[in-house]
Amino acid sequence: MNDYGISKSSGTLTKGSMLFIAIGWICAFLSLFILPYAFGVIGVITGILAAKNGSRNGLPIIMANIILMGIGLMFNNVILDYTMHNIYGR
């Protein structure tokens, strides 16, 4: 504890915070392609939960989800058409 009564966490990852981190990054990636408003919000929530569990990866997950959700909302049709065209040759 320091002078202000705040203790620093050791930065160790628990199974719960590792699960939140994994789900957060998966949701960030998925928010580019499908349902950006749903996966972006879920990713932000998992980032908050990871940060509450003492993980330092919570804030980057929150920022990535907000940024990628915004990109997904703006360019969802363009990105999805481009990937479908290159994968399936339509």
C-alpha cells in the first residue's frame, strides 16, 4: 500500500481475466465483419471486467473494441463484400 491507501496488483492473470481478454479480442475482430454494435459492446464489457480483475490488458481491449466497432459501423458492407469476393470469388 502506498500513502493513499491504494495497493498495486502484481499483474498476475487469473483464468477469469484470461477468458475476458480472449473474448474481448475475439469480439473486437468480429465487430469489423458482423454485428459491430453487438460485438463491440460485448468486447467493451469484457475489457471492463478484465480490468476489474486486475489485468492491464483491459484498457487496450476497450480501446480496440471502440475503434474497430466504429470502423465496422462505417465500412461494414464494404469490408464484408471485399472478403466475400476474395474468399468465394463472387
